[in-house]
Amino acid sequence: MPEVHATIDSFRAALDRERTAGWRIGFVPTMGYLHEGHGSLLRAAAGDCDVAAASIFVNPLQFAASEDLSDYPRDLDRDLALADDCGAAHVLVPSVEEMYPTPMLTTVTVADITARYEGASRPTHFAGVATVVAKLFSIVGPCAAYFGEKDYQQLAVVRRMAADLSMPVDVVGCPIVREADGLAMSSRNVYLTEAQRSAAPILHRSLRAAAAAAAAGERSVAAVEAVVADAIAAEPEADLDYAALVDAATLEPATAVGGGQRFLVAARFGATRLLDNIAVGS
Ligand code: PAF
């Protein structure tokens, strides 16, 4: 089993000892309720680095008042067993009081790339993510940090924050892990009813169709976006939030279909918002 740390001091001291011994740290921040997507990040961290470390913390700063903070699924024993299977040596499991003993007067905001897509639907979300990730990076110290491409905008925000603030962290993006029917793994999939769960793979199917249209030579952004929007509009369980072809690095909206792009989609299935994305023209 990994060494479980309830306090920042204990986790930081353990990782400092590992670095002093000459080991490189691979860090995976999570909000728990781990699934195979997190497993792939932990295995990448353990495979690329000498010591894999994780955090499990449901971060209140990134939830709006109307969101699912109190209902967010939790299962610490199962999480620790999975972290162990994937080779984690240290896991930080702090309380909210440990992370935020006093109201935060210091927060991190990343401009521009947070304005659209998830940022438009959840205006306070990325400041909450950037603040907790900056705090975790400061606790962990020099490391490689692993994030899933499922939350593609989050990955772009964290990369930009780490670069802008010269953090001693290599941010590594890892491929989306999917269920057999194509649904991207997410802790929130447990909220889906049976009918919503059967409908949810439309996200991946429609993204693949859009990527195929682009590969076949379609050059109109509106036409490629309509492939996804129309497929989701035809699914009664789904309610489209956005379907956008963007530059893979800057997340600026595409003006023509070309190389180095990403198609981002978000849709509601009942009260549950699901995200997905696919590379286009890479
Ligand atoms: O992706 C998540 O689970 C969270 O946003 C993160 C990066 C752990 C920050 O709370």
C-alpha cells in the first residue's frame, strides 16, 4: 500500500527525501473516485519516473454553489487499492481545513484560454483548478505531473500556468481512456441513468465522424461542427452545450479545418455534464 499522508508537511517531507535520494517524482493530482483513466496516469507516472505520488482532494474552490460538491462520489479504500495496484508510493489525502485553513486571499487565474467552452459554462471553475494545482505543485516541488486529455481545456490551462509562472514541473498529457463502447471514463459517469448511459457514447461517435469528415477533405469549420451538433441534437437524452473545433495549443476557434486542431464537445445528460474531445488533423 502507498504511504498515506494527511498533512502537507508529511507529504512534502517524504517527497523531499525521495528527491534527496536521487529519485524523480511523477505526480498525479486527483479528486478521488479513481477509475482506469486515473490508473493510466498513475502507471505513466510510475513508468516514466522513479517514484509515483498522487493526491486525492475534492477541491471546493472549483465547484460553483449549484454544482455537485457534497454529492461528489468518494471511496477512499478503493482509491488507495487502485493507487497501490498502479504503483503509487505516496498519496496525499488532506482535509479541506488542511488545504484551506483560512479563506484564500491568493488565487491563480489564467486569462484568455479559460474564457470559452468550460469557462463560459462554469465561470469560476478554472480559477479553482489553477489555484489548487498551483498549491499542489508548490507542495510537491520539482516533478513531472500527469493530466488526462479528457479534460483538454484543463490540461491547456495547467500547461500555460506552469509555463507562465516558471514552475519546476513538466506537465504531461495522457490519452483519454474509454469504455468498450467509446464513452470517455469519468468519475461522473456513475450519475447517469441507464438510458443516459446508453446514449452517452454519441459524444465519441460524433467526434469520430467529425474527424473522419475533416480527414476526407471537408474544410468548412461550420460543416465539421455540424456533424457533432446534429448527431447530438438527434439524441433525446443529450443536450448540447458546445461543439467547437479549436487550435490544439491556444484553444482559439478554428477559422478553417487544418492541422493541429482539437474538436471539443460538452453535453448534458440530465443533470450530468460530460466532456469529450478528439484530435483533428494531427
Ligand atoms: O481533474 C481533476 O480531477 C481536478 O480538476 C484536479 C486537476 C485534480 C484539480 O482538483
